Amino acid sequence: MNPNKVLWEKGDFTKIASTMRDSGEELVASLGVKKGMKVLDLGCGDGNTAIPFARTGADIIGVDIAQNLVDAGNERARKEGLGNIRFFEGDAADLNGQKDGEFDLTFSIFGAMFASNPFKVANEMVRVTKKGGKIIMGNWIPNDPTLVAQILKISSAYTPPPPEGFISPMTWGVEKNVIERFGAAGIPEEKISFERALFIFRAPYSPKEYVSVFKNFYGPTMNAFDAAAKNDKSDELQKELEDLFNKHNTSASTDKTEITAAYLKVTVQC
Ligand SMILES: C[S@@+](CC[C@H](N)C(=O)[O-])C[C@H]1O[C@@H](n2cnc3c(N)ncnc32)[C@H](O)[C@@H]1O
């Protein structure tokens, strides 16, 4: 089975996504999507951005490799009575169900960056986007001092080295890689722009509990804890993450967590 599918179906990302709703909604509101537009949300999870897109009246397709998240997204859409959105299981590197030039906007926030073949991902995003349409990606930035880059960095230090040939998802957070990947898909550099943007995580519980949520439900951190347990290092990992979450928490209340993380926002004019 696709290792990405195994990784993301292992946990339950809805538990993290529920702490990402405010920034997901704000990001969608900033993009000016309108009724009648066709939008593809890749690595959409349970619809953190896909559901706000659907509320604009646009036609939305959400694609995610994890069937549990596809099911959760469809259930959220059903509960809201949104008939203009469908979630499908699929791989961002192989969008065989989607026609060429179908979408006004191809969007992926912290999603397509995790697919295993970045050049195929760029190629597929360009292929399915209309001429004159846009691609927008949000990618975590390697070695950035803020939350998610640090969680992934700490987690990988406890996990066995990846197989040979593995390309880290974090490479999508480096401008020259983005230019190279979209360049290979036929997009000239001047049509690609970058911005360091911010995303806020808000959890209605303490940083310590938030670490437990990552430990129990976020695939990469679950794998890190599994590996750490084998080496008797679970307490060390727990402490590193609690220190990180406490350091970045800006909530005034002890039973709430609010943490801002930076990401690379990529805009491609097709
Ligand atoms: C960090 S989550 C972000 C989810 C969502 N975009 C959000 O903002 O809540 C990463 C998502 O990418 C999905 N994913 C990972 N590899 C993928 C691939 N090859 N194709 C499609 N989705 C993928 C995972 O299943 C997961 O839902």
C-alpha cells in the first residue's frame, strides 16, 4: 500500500484539523473565490479549507489519500447541506480522475507537499488547472523556528531514516525547489510568487494536552513515539514536544493553546 496512505490513515487528522479552522476560513476568504468557480483542494483532509470554499458557492472537489479523512469530509458537507462539494480518495501525484484544464483554482494547504513524487505533483497541478487559472500551495518551511516545522524536525530525529530516494515533504518549503518543479511542468519563474504567511492553531485545552493529541492522532508524531518507545526515549520526546508547545503558546489562559506557525505561500499563474 502507498506509504503515505498508511501514514495518514494511521491516526485521525480531524483531531488536529479542528484546531486549524479559523486560519483555514480566513485563508479561503482572502482568495476571492466566487460562485461558479471550479476549485480543486488537494490533500484536503476533512475539508478544513474545502468546506469554506464550498460555502462561497463555488464547485469544489477535495482529493485526499486517506479514506478516513475523505469520509469525514463528506460527512461534514452532508451535515452542512453543501451539495456543491465532493471528496474523493486519490493521490496528488496521479489525478487520473480529473481532466486537463478543469479548474480555475488548484489549491493545496499542507497537503500535496506530502505526496511522494514532487515533480509529478507539480505536473498534475499544472495539467488540471485552466490556462489563466491559479495554483496556490501552502508548504511548511524546513528549519523554520515555528511550530510545525519543529514538530516534524523533532519527530524525524526519533524515527528511523527514510528509505533511499525519499524526498522530504519539507523541500516544498524552499523557493528554488518550487521554481524547479513548476519549471519542469512548463511554468516560467516569473509566473511564480512567494510569501511567508502565518497560520494559527487554536486548541481549547492546554499545550500538554495538545501534545497528547499529536501523539495519539497525528501520523508523523505517532510514528516518532512508536520508534522512541523501542529505544526507551518516549519521555525525552514527550518533553521536547511539551517544551516546544509551551514556548510557542501565546494564549493567556492556562487551559487553552494558541500557536502561530509560518509557511511558504506559493502562487502560480497558469
Ligand atoms: C497536514 S494534513 C492537511 C490537511 C488539510 N489540507 C488541512 O488543512 O486540514 C495533510 C493531508 O495530506 C494528505 N495527503 C498526504 N499525501 C497525499 C497524497 N499523496 N495525495 C493526496 N493527499 C495526501 C493527508 O492524508 C492529509 O489529509
